[in-house]
Amino acid sequence: MKYISDEELMDIYKTELGIDPMVNILYLIEYRCKDLNPWLTMGEFYKLNFEGLCWIDLGYEINFAWHQDNSFRQSLMDFRCWNKDAIIKALPIHKPSREA
């Protein structure tokens, strides 16, 4: 998912990028939007000391995995593991917090 801040949108609105609104939208998507949850390199992922569900990118497909004890299991109840050396990047799936 990507986002752009409301301050940045107002700044762009004030400077009027172009006449065609579609060109402005394409510009915003291509050059100004930032990843809300960027994928992490494996080095960055390991530094988090994260344990739980995550996405893993194997280069040819993306899968769910349960990360625990430095291994990526195919599910919480399954002891089959993904090959750590084959994983290119990972994205932790954080449990949403409830606000009172």
C-alpha cells in the first residue's frame, strides 16, 4: 500500500503541476507516493527480532510464513520450513493495535 501526506498534496495543489488532472494523478502515483509498509531486506528483517506471520518473497512467488527461532515455517502448526537462503525480502504482518 502506498500513501502521500495531506501536506504534500496541498503543496502540490498550490503549485498546479499541470492543466490535465490525469497527468497530475499519474505524477503523484509515480513520483510522490511512498510505501506504507515497505519490504525489508533480510538483514533489516533479522534486526527487528520479529516473531510471527510475515510475507516472504522467493523471487518467483510470494508466500506466507511463520517466522520463529530464525526459521520460516510454512505455517504455525507445520514444521516444514522455507529455505532461508532462497528468501529475497520479507514483510512482517503486524497485529493491529486497538485504540481505546
